[in-house]
Amino acid sequence: MRTVSRLSIAPVKSLALEHPGALTLETWGAVGNRSFFLVGEDDRLVNGAKIGQLVQVRAHHDAGSDVLTLAFPEGSVVEGSAGDLGAHVKTDFYGDHLVASHAVEGPFSEALSSFAGRSVRLVRPDEPGAANDVWPASMLSTASVDELAARSGSDVPRDSRRFRLMFEVEGCAFPHEEDTWAGRRVRIGEALLRVPGPIPRCVVTTQDPSTGRKDFPTLRAIKEYRGTRKGDHIDFGVYGEVLEPGVVRLGDTVEPLEG
């Protein structure tokens, strides 16, 4: 039986993942996921591919009080209201869409800039779900991660946090079974998703999910046994479109539907 073995969200895109026991899916994505992101002085997107060590910073956003907390690896903590907004910002997300947001005032940008070694600003999207890359959800099976480790002869990629996917699923019948769900609906907990297709991966997957330092040639390892799609896409995991919102909990059944 296929079940949810891990849930992952990032309150601030590119910072450390949180692993809640349950999350609420809306049509635009998971509540609490990518509620904020970072831009540079030119308002261009700043992510883990550019500054890998950002993953060492843990963020928590209390939606009720609208308080954001950033915990840095050396032990310092920065906390304050996330509702004090400043300048309007527009950011190009990978050439796919423009995201309108506002800069978050307070101590956050200064602390993050000091840690990153370059000027960055914390911003808040004007619309929930706007900071999603393409689709609002994503899935990966533990069988696929185990296959990658076996094919590469290394246990390093078994830490599947490097793929930063929302739902990890155990109990699939074979590696990359999730690829066969493309175009199908999948019931996951109370929610119903449709799988549009596979996820082309980027350099972030080559980084240690705890430190952000490159530690494994993940893309090369995937390509060596899976090849590429359309000549350059190196796929691992699948996207999800939310057809019916609902709560998803650890241990919930994951059921691909026919048709």
C-alpha cells in the first residue's frame, strides 16, 4: 500500500525545509509553503542554486500571529512581524511568470544578507501560491530514491531532502512508478491531485540538504541510468495539480486512479 512517508514545506523558499505531521492543500498549493522568498538588489530571484548555504537557516511562520522567526546555524535568532511591508517588487520566476510581492520590513533582510555574504531582501508574494515554480505540489517515491542510490553505488542520495519535494511516498511497486501517473488523478489523503508530468531537476539536487555544499553528482547519476527528456531535461519526481483541496497527513494512503 502506498502511503505518505514525509511532508516537506519551505516557509521561505530556499531556506531549510519543515516537515509537518499534516498540511492543508488549497488549489494554489500547501498552506505555509513558500510564503516568502528572496531577491537581490536588482529584484532578481535569489535561490539555493546561487547561495547554497541558505538551507542552513531555519524559518518558521506563525500564520495566526503573523510572526516570522529565522534561526541561524550559529545560534542567533531573528524574529518579528511579517506584516510590515515596504516597497513593491516584481520578480521573474525562471522566465515562466512574474511574481508581484512587497519587501518585508524589519531585521530579516539585514540578517540574511550578513549570513549570505551579499545583499538580499526578504519579500512576500501578494497572492498565495505565487512563488511556486510551475505547479503547486510535487511527489517522489522512496523506491526511486533507493534506485538512485543503488545505481550510483552511494548512500549519499538516500537523503531525499535534496529533492525538496512536498510528498514522499513509500510502498510503490517499483522505482519511478510515479512517472506512470502522468495524466492521471491521484487521491492523497483528503486531497485529489492530477499529475501533469515529470520534474526536470537542477543543480540544487547536487547539494547537501543540511549544509548547501555540493556533495554528490546527482544530475549525472540520474542521467546515466535514466537519460534525458527532450535532449536536456533530467527528470526525478512528478508535479501535482490540486483538483480538490484537503488535508494530507503522514501515513495517509496515496491512490492513483484509473483514467
